[in-house]
Amino acid sequence: MSSDPADYAEARWAELQLQNDLDWDLDAITDRREAIAFLQRFENRLCIYSGYVEKLYSNYSLVVPEEDHGGITILPAEQAWHDTFQNIPTDAVQPTGIHILPGETLGHHGLYLKIPGDHPLAASRELPFQEGLKLLIQRYQAREDSFLPVLTKGDLREYEARMPSLHLHRIVASRLSRLSQLEINAIKGVIADHLIGLFRRG
């Protein structure tokens, strides 16, 4: 490894560009323009997790090809190292079954959350984003846990009637054993800041 910090940083970014965990395929999406527009509503509003490098990015850009083919690439902000969290193991990031939907899917406006029931036999609920977010925060707090939603590759999907949706994963704070409490609190803080931004837009 080079002792020059600039060379080291350049090598790390080159490595990042070679891996495809931040390249999102759109082949399964029927209306790619609508899906891209929907995803862009969440740029820098939801953190992106890469299991390949075990990192969480809170400051990034969505690179969309000009052509009507190809996928989206998530490009972390090069200078924003303080907005990147490392050593987050893949087993600390779990699917939630929660989806963010455009309200048009349900005959409404704004964003909606489709939230699974508390147990497998309970029906899911579709709630306006702000109302659903409050419910989720309360539900996880009741379990002495935190609702820390993130996106991973594959979370941009189609819902009924070929409308785009975002499936949410979450970080399980109790599994971040390689991080200090200060680092865990920083992750909780940045996710909360992002959710507040979404809350105001939802």
C-alpha cells in the first residue's frame, strides 16, 4: 500500500468503481423513466448500504445513463468521508418487508408506506408516509430497538399496476459490534436527519 494518502484514496476509489454493488439493474422495471424519477426523489434522503465493502453512504449522487438502457450507479461523494460509515457487516442489514409507494398506486397523492402486520397472520397496512413513519418508530421503540432504514441493491422494485416502489432494509444496531457507541450514535443521527427530510417532503 502506498504511503501517500492521495495515492491510497485514488486506489480505493478505483476499487469501488470496479465492484457492482452500487450499480442498480433496471432490466426488471417496465417503465424505467418513472422508476428513475421515483428513485431520484430519495437521493441523499435514504442512506445506501453496500455489502461488498460493508459501508453505509449518506452523501452520494445517482448517475443515470442518458440512453434508455443501462442501470443506475450510486456514486459516493469523494470528499465526504465523514458521511461514510465503515465496518457494517452484512448480517446487520436486514429486509423489513416495508415498501415506500407513490400514492397514485393507492389512488392518493404523496408518499405511502406499506407496512407488514406485527405478526405473520396480520394484514399489512398502507399509510401516508408521515403516519406510517410515526407508527414504525413507535413499533421499534416498543421493542427497545431503533428503526434505521437503508436501501441496498435490488430495493427498487415494481409494485402492483407496474408502479415503482422502494423496499426498505434496516440496520440492526445490536449487530454493530465492530463499532463504538459514538459511531453507532452517528449512524442513528444521520439516518434520523435523512428521515426528517423525507418526512417534510412526504
